[in-house]
Amino acid sequence: MRKVRTQILISLLKSKKSFWELLDESRCLVKDFVTALNDLFREGLIGLEGNTIHITEKGLKEVNRNILDFKSETCDKCGGKGIILDGKFKYVLEEFKRIAERRPPPNALFFQGYMREYDVISRIALMHKYDYLADKDFILIGDDDLLSVALALTELPSKIFILDIDERLGDFIRAISREYGFEIEFQKYDVSNPLPKDLRGNFDIFSSEPLETLSGLKAFLSRGVACLRENGVGYFGLSTAESSPKKWVSIEKILLRMNCVITDIIKDFSRYKTLYETVSYENFTTKLKFQVEMNPGIYWYKSSLFRFEIIGRPKPSVNPDKHVTVIYVDRREDVTNPFLYVNSEKLNAC
């Protein structure tokens, strides 16, 4: 917790900030961030001035002001992604934005929240840079971000197959496929169930934004790895907002046991909207000891992008033939999940 407190104080040493700006700079569990902020406020190390938070004279004694003499910035062109859209990817982005506007609203029952369209296209641009999209067979486990549609717009992959529990999403993608002449395949699927035999070992590239409980991550990744051919490649996102360093270590160990080597981790590659008409992932603000204004539109929830390669044959950690139990809410680490604040009857109305 000391590290979290220090990060907050150093951020405020540079300038006063709104709660949402401060959260956007956070690199820890939202749960720990809220606890640290409450503690700093109670101890008089930070204070409020309208809608902004500032460091107090007492707080200044806790940090070394010489820190301000040393400056560094994230690249303003790529935002730290290491990829810049060019060529036909610019067209794909604009067309993808038009399609994404029509998708079904997120459903809290499926823990849905949509990645920015720019980040979706950046992801496929990075895939193209590393693995090339042409003539590749893709398996997507969960696709409310519509990565399948973005891939189809390039006209490069040979096959795009989606496994997702939300039939609304399947209906939407089928409609878009008819309109644009895409050949995207969709199958309703719950990762807790055995993996269909005809999908095993038949794909070149796997991609997912999995549930961030340990059981959820293990199930999504293991099912994806089981779908890959020898020496296949996988991409997935993992946050620090919901997942602690301890959970990151567990996931990295699981990947290693599955014969996977992590080749890249690109910090905060993707950003997500967290407040929708149908669902809010910002109810944790009720745990604060002071009131904050409504989020003005800051995409503070960020996911780091993992890329891994299978060395030889995949060794899924979950038997593809077995049913597994998936826990959907990590009550020890997460404070953003709507299930923590509303009852199931209200969620069913979403």
C-alpha cells in the first residue's frame, strides 16, 4: 500500500488533479487506489479544492521534490503502443467506427465493456506487424469488442471464428456479415463447458479479453491454447485495475506450463469506457470518504496487451474435454464489478 500512496503523492506533486485524472494515472488495483486515497485524505496529506485533489503542506514532507527535475513522457503519436496506423488501416478504422456504433449495448451479466475503436484497430495492426494477417485462421473467445469485424474489414485472414456466450452479439455479427459479405463464423459457447472437438488444434492465432478472475483467466487462455496449431500465437489483455501482481505471476506461470513463451507485454495498450446507459463500472466511488464529480469521459480502465507463442505443441492446462468451474467476481481484488453493488434481479433487466 505504501507504493500506491507514494504514486498518488508524486502525481499530485506535479499538479493538482481531479479524481478521474488521478485514477487514470494509477498503476494498481482500483481497490487499493481507493483505500490509499481515503487514508491520505484522512491523514491530511491530500485535500480537496472544488473538484480537484491537491497535496497539502503535510503531504509535501512525504515526498522528495527533486523528482520534478527529471521528466519523461509517453510517445504522443502511438500512446506507448509502439504501433501507428497507416495505409489501409486508416480506412479500416473509419469503417469500423461506423459499424461499432450499431452494436448491442453492454450487458452486465456478461461483464461487457467496449474497447475504444482505435485500440481495436491498433491491435490488429500489431498482429499484422508481428504475425501478418494474410491467410491466417483466427479463433476469438469472447468478442464484444468486435475484433472479428475489424479483421474481416482487412480482407486478409482466411478464417475468423468466434466463441461467445452472448447470442445478441452473434445476431449482430451475422447481420453485419450479410451486409458486408464477410464470412465470420459464430458459435454460442460458455468457457466452463468442454471445448468442441472440431476447433482443437485448427487455428493460427487466438485472441481474447478474458474475465479477470483467476479461474476465468485460466479457462479462457486454456481453451484458446487448445485451439491453436503447433507454434501458434496468442493475444490477450490483462489489467492492473482488477488484477494484482500476484495474479499476474499466476497467469505467467500458467502460460509457461502450457508451453507458451511471453514475447511482449505492452502496458496499457487498450482503454475501455466504464459508464454506459445499461451498466456502470464506476459504483466504487461510493466507497470514497468524499464526493467526486461524474466522470467527464476519461477512459481510466486500461488493459495491457500480452502476446505469446507456443513452443512446439500446445499443452492446455484445462482438459478440453472437461467442464470447469469459473468464478465470475473476484471479491478480494475487484471493486468495479456491478455484481458487487446491485442485486441479480436488476442485472437481469440490463
